[in-house]
Amino acid sequence: MKFGVFTLFFLLILELAFGTFLVEKNNLKVTSPDSIKGVYECAIGNFGIPKYGGTLVGTVVYPMSNHKACKSFSEFGVSFKASPGSLPTFLLIDRGDCYFALKAWNAQQAGAAAILVADNKLEPLITMDTPEEDNANLDYLEKINIPSALISKSLGDSIKSAISDGNMVNMKLDWTESVPHPDERVEYELWTDSNDECGKKCDTQIEFLKNFKGAAQILEKGGYTQFTPHFITWYCPKAFMLSRQCKSQCINHGRYCAPDPEQDFTKGYDGKDVVVQNLRHACVFRVANETGKPWKWWDYATDFSVRCPMKYNKYTSECADEVIKSLGIDLEKVYLCMGDTEGDVENPVLKAEQQSQVGKGSRGDVTILPTLVVNNRQYRGKLEKGAVLKALCAGFQESTEPAICLTEDQNTNECLENNGGCWQDRAANITACLDTFRGRLCECPTVQGVKFVGDGYTHCKASGAMRCGINNGGCWRETRGGYTYSACTDDHSNSCKCPPGFKGDGVKSCEDVDECKEKLACQCPECKCKNTWGSYECSCKKGLFYLREHDTCIGAFGAVKLGWSFVLILLLALTAATLSGYAIYKYRIRHYMDSEIRSIMAQYMPLDSQPNNTGIHMEL
């Protein structure tokens, strides 16, 4: 029995189980003519390279012939390559008669920068996907690099009408909000499959794992991303659980199934082998994640694809175990995670995978393999290292992107041309231009702990303590003859004030004040004034001494004489004070001693000064 009937059976189950497929969109802005000016939605094609995080401006062209682009435009002698100095060409073509991807390829070959496919009927937008067939004639799929979008029939008709009337239709394709970018960490998932015999898509998937592994591990080890691999499984309806098809394609009594790799039940590996290997992949990630090294999953996935391919009959548990052990991952924990794959029981890991397939929030159901989800939004485009890395980088909040996102092949540094239109101080090599993945930002910087404040476009000024250490706080400063003057002070005033001896705005200039000419100093009759840069010199006539504090001249001898007189007077005053103090001391001591002696003598004989209280007078 061929696989076709059973594939249809699985697809019917999938459609019943998971009913919502979300079309990923971006904005399209028509800037001219006025008759159709506005912002419209368009659906991102699942091939080519969308410019996630960026924009693209161009002029729309509708071909005179080959309207559906099913043939090469070279057959018609037509080229849409933009001439130097002109806007890129967006080629508008009609839906129908051939694959979407073929239309894009023919447009790219003709020089178009992007392709717009106008729907041929009134309906909600759909996702343009690559063809399922696998043959040599589809090798162009991996060569498509231009972005593509499906637009509504009504918008397509309006654009065609405007072009036919002789109007130039200018447009901007905008992917800046196609990927949410809330913070400094990106969370992404890869819905994949360990099956390596599904043709071109499997080859592309394996190639992507190998090429993207390095970038993925850099992002994960640096804490910039949180990655989770996922695997799609289906279930078998109860009415068919005992059928040969379910038994060969499912484990755990029809609960978890996968299509036959060769699409033939009579040869090769079965779908249940794929389910078991997918389960092992999921458990390897869980065990590695528990040890704090989730990036080891990338080593396992790539090594397994190389060492255990189906075509060499090595797609086995034994081969997988060898890969796990070679990477130092705990094999026992992996098997404990996998659980019983034969019994009539639920598997917690695979059940969680089935539940995760259902769309939540802004993310639709996962129905296409492989599928990349970035910040809960499904990625559309070619599964290629550069394209996927661009989508991940678009998921970082502005100015938080890791260095890998700012390399030349991922990002154009807008600060290199005219400093991005931002403020800069060439002398101090300080700029407000900050290069980010989404474009430049004009933000006043912080340099050596000093915060600059301003609008970032026309001015930035150092503020706070230590601001004078950075380009002198933006204030005037000059050195002459070994003397340096500055209008900056390290305080919280954040202002520039010319120092004493100067006048001006303190920012661009401070001019010397001529104290002599303006009669601000050295004005006494005996004074002779000479102006200097930032100060002045004042001298006196012969024999006189200049007191700067009092701006006066005094005689040098008189000053000395006055000084000695003052010292003599001071010494006499001190001597007098000492003698007076000694006299007082002597008097107080003498008085005290007389009082004490009188008290003692009074105890033994009456003194003349004491009254006779008895009234008796005795004579000796």
C-alpha cells in the first residue's frame, strides 16, 4: 500500500485537530499617487528572505506581458533592474497558473528587488508556500533571495489602474514590527523532524542545523536567547488503531504517530521509528537544559544527522546512544525521560509536544515543517542562516542586540555616513549615534561615568560630577604661557562660567578682561598697572609696597617700623597684664591667710574685734 492514501488520512486528522493557521503579515505603505495613498496589509511569503526589522522602498512596475510570471522574462527581452540613482523595482504580477515560488524566481532573475502577487479573487490573505513536490526542477527554491508578499485583489486592481493612468506608484514594505521586540532576550522555537528521507525539505533542514549551530550556541551561551526544539506528532483514530498502518506509524497504541519516511509501508523505516527518534531528540534537550547546557542539543542534532542517516541504515537507537555518550550527556536520564514507548500509556513529553502544536496568542497552529517561531510569531522565509539570524536579531529591543547582530553581513552601520545625522564632538571623539539592528538611534551617550544630556540630534552636554573630565564639560578652556583657565566647574550646576579675569559665554569663548583699562584694579595714586592674560600686575613707586587686598601702596620702611612698634606695644601689654595678675594673686592669698589665722586664734583667746557677750569685764 502506497503512502498517499494514509498521508491524506493524517492530513484530515490534522485539520480536524488543529483548525487555525495564522497568516503572518507585514505592512505595505503606498506613498504615491494620492488616489491610493495609505497603509495596507500583505502576507509574507514562505520563501525568499524577508527583511525582518527593516524596510524597503521602491517603485511598482506591472509588466506589459507575462503578467503571471510563469515564464522567464528573458524570453520577452525585459529587465526590471533599477538604473543607478533610481528606486528599486517592486514587480507586481498576478496569481495563477504556476507556483508562487516560480513567480518569485523569475522576478528575481529579471532584476526585481521584491515581488508583489495580486490575488485573483476576493478572500482573506493566505501564506504563499513552496511546492511540496520534490524534483530537480525545483532547485531554484534555495536561490530565491528577494522578499515576497501577497496583496488583496482590490489593492492589486487599484495599483494596476494607477499605473495604466500614467502614475508612478511608490511604496514602502515594512517589516519593523513583523517580529515582536519587547526586551533584551529572544525566545525562539524550531519545529523540526529527525526524518532525513523527506526529500529537498529534509536536506534543507539538515543543512540549516549544521550552518546555524555556531550562531545558535553563541547566542545561547551568552544568555541572549532561549531556544526550544519541538517535534510534530499526530494521533491515530480509535477505529484504525489495530490497522497495519497505525501499528507501523505509531507508538503507545496509536497516541503518537509520524508519516512513513519513504512513503511506502513495505520497505525501509516506519513512522514509529521517526517518533522514537524525535522523542529521543526532545529528551536530549531536556537533560542538557537541566544541566545548564541547552546548546548541546545542537551538537547532538547535527552529529546524529551525520552519523546516523537512514540511507546507511544507521537510524537506530544504538547509533543515537553512541552520539549521546560522545557528548557527555547522561544516557540513563535520557531513557528515563523517554519512558515506555510500547505500552498503552501516555507519554508526558510527546503529549506536551502535541499540546504545543496548537496556536496560542499571536502564534498560529504549527502545520508546516520545518517552522521557526520567534517571540511567539511564526517566521516566514527561507530556512537559511543569514535569513533566520536576521529574524532573531529583529526580536531584540533596540540597542540590546548582541555583537553578532551588528556584523556587516547582518546590518548596515548608518552611523558611518554623516554620523547618522546625530550630534557628535569630533575633537573628543564622542557621538550620540548608536548603531542598532533596526537602524541608528540618536541618544546622548554616557562616557567614563559621565552622562550627556540633550536631544541627541543637535546637542549633547556633559552633566553632573566629573563632567569637566570629558571634553571639559563642553565649556571653554585655553592654555597660554603655561597657564590654563577653564569655564567648567565640577559641580551640579552643569553651567559654563568664565573664571575671574575673563568675560564671555563660557562655552565658545572667554575673553581677557583688561583690569587696567577698565579701572577695576591698581587704581591708587602711587600704583602702576600692567594687564596680563587672565590677571594683572600692579607695581608701586620706589620705596612703596603694594597690598593687593586693599589695592594700595604703603612705604616699605614705615611698614617695618610700624610692625616693630606693634610688637613692642604687645610685649608691654603682656608684661603689665602679668604683673597685675601677680599682684591680685598675692593680695588674695594674703587675705585668705589672715582670715584663717584669726579663726584659729579665736578658739583660744578673745580678740579685740570680737564682742563680750557675757557682760563681764576681767582685768589681768
